[in-house]
Amino acid sequence: MGKKRKRVERVEATNEPAPKKQNSSTDPPPGVHHYQSVEEVPWDIQKYWNQGYSIFSKYDDGIWMTDDSWYEVTHESVANTIAQHVAEAVPPGRPIIFDVMCGVGGNTIAFALSGKWKRVYAIEKDESTLRCAQHNAEIYGVADRITWLKGDCLKLLGLDGGEMDEQARSFNTLASKLGVIFASPPWGGPGYRDAEIFDLELMQPYSFSYLYESFKKLSPSVALYLPRTSDLRQIAKHVGEDKKNQIVHYCTRGSSRALCAYLGDWSPLKLGNL
Ligand SMILES: C[S@@+](CC[C@H](N)C(=O)[O-])C[C@H]1O[C@@H](n2cnc3c(N)ncnc32)[C@H](O)[C@@H]1O
């Protein structure tokens, strides 16, 4: 994105107030912004400002972001390619996808736009972040294809070891019978940015093993979006002796942004023409 976005420049040219296109009847909740120029952006996320249209091509339509989400969101081209792969590789009889840590909606929106799913379930534990995802999905015209759930996905899906309430039991049953699980977890942990090979067991707050072992209780088809430097040997340990699983790097401008591990039951991906 330029220093100022196009709409602002147009306003300066005509000297009229900006025709603010708002897709939500409410103002952004606390901690949520639609920055309109680089001067408004906190210094530590200014480097992401120039990637704005790559994050959401409809940014100018009023996309909402929390400051943390600039680091975490899946860029639109990557999210769309993942959505295409998940749609191609999903085994028959699983028409529902759960994006269990949906953030501000990068992947959720792409899954809904793919038109593949009977229903997309999006879970996010942070209220403001979930509001961003809902609002952003409205901008992309897909909010009504998504069921939004606020809370800890492990609890909501009955995977936290506690007693399941009625709601958890029904989501657990739905996911077990008909669902695939996609998770784009936080990648925090010592050395994530610097490590040549990232130790997935140090990923915080949830290690790779913990997440995969939890989600596979729910569905045989789990896709995890992980750092590009992830230690593939740690992933391989979870693949059965005589089994093969697919791991795909997703690149922008010629370098890998991240990888997605398609674990358990998935059909072979067609990886040409990307
Ligand atoms: C890497 S971000 C997801 C980014 C998302 N793919 C996007 O494109 O916006 C991870 C998100 O998981 C959420 N999260 C972390 N633990 C969670 C949990 N137990 N249940 C639900 N959401 C969780 C965080 O609040 C954060 O928004």
C-alpha cells in the first residue's frame, strides 16, 4: 500500500468528505482499526502496511484488523491456494470445515469463497479478533456461509479433557461425523523467528503434538498451518509406519511464507499451475 490509500487521495482531489463504505453498522470495537494511512500505523507494524492489499485485496472497503493480526493473518493469495488444496484433497463425506483459530478471517473467508463447503465453522477465542473476522467476511460477501463461535476451540469442541456440555457434545459429534479441521495456531515460542529449524514442540501456547493429537480425536483429516522452518522430522513421527502425508510450502514472491501439513486422511494434491 502507498503512504495514503486511494480513497483518501480522491477526497483530497475533490475536497469532499470521504464516502466511507462501511459494511458493518457498528464502529470497530476497542483495539480494532481500519488504518487509512501509514502515519496512523504503530511503528512496529508499519513494515506490514505495504503488504496491505496482499493481505486483503478489499482492504480499502473497510477491513478491520487488530494490531497483532497484521503479524498473524494468512495473506489472501496463500489462503485462497490453501482453500483450493483443502477442497481438492478432502475425502468424500466431509462437507464441513472447522477453522478452529480463525483470527481476523484470512483462511475462513477463503474457505467460504471456495464454495466447497456446506458450512464453515469459525472459532476464535478473542472477542475483538472474532468481530474483525465477522466484519471482514461481510466485506467479502460470505458472512452468512459461516457459523461464528467465540471461545477456546479445545473446550468448544470437547477436547480439553473436561466434561462436555450439550453444545460441545453437538459440535464434537458434527466434527467427528462430517468435519475436517484446519488450524492456523499462534507460532509463539523461543527462536521461532531466528531458528533455522523450528522445534515444533516449543511452539506456544500449544505444541504441534498437543494440537495434532487433540484434533485427530475429532476428525481423520487435519490440516495445520505451521512455520516454514518447522522440523519435518517431528511431523513425520505422527505419520503411521506405512503411511504418507503431504506437506506443502506456500510461497509469495518466490519464498516460502509457511507450510501446511495435511495429516491423516487426504487425497493426493494436484500441485501444478500454482
Ligand atoms: C495465527 S492466528 C490465526 C490467523 C488466521 N488464520 C487469519 O488469517 O486471520 C491464531 C489465532 O488463534 C487464536 N487462538 C489461540 N488459541 C485459541 C484457542 N484455544 N481457541 C480459539 N482461538 C485461539 C488467537 O487469538 C489468534 O487470533
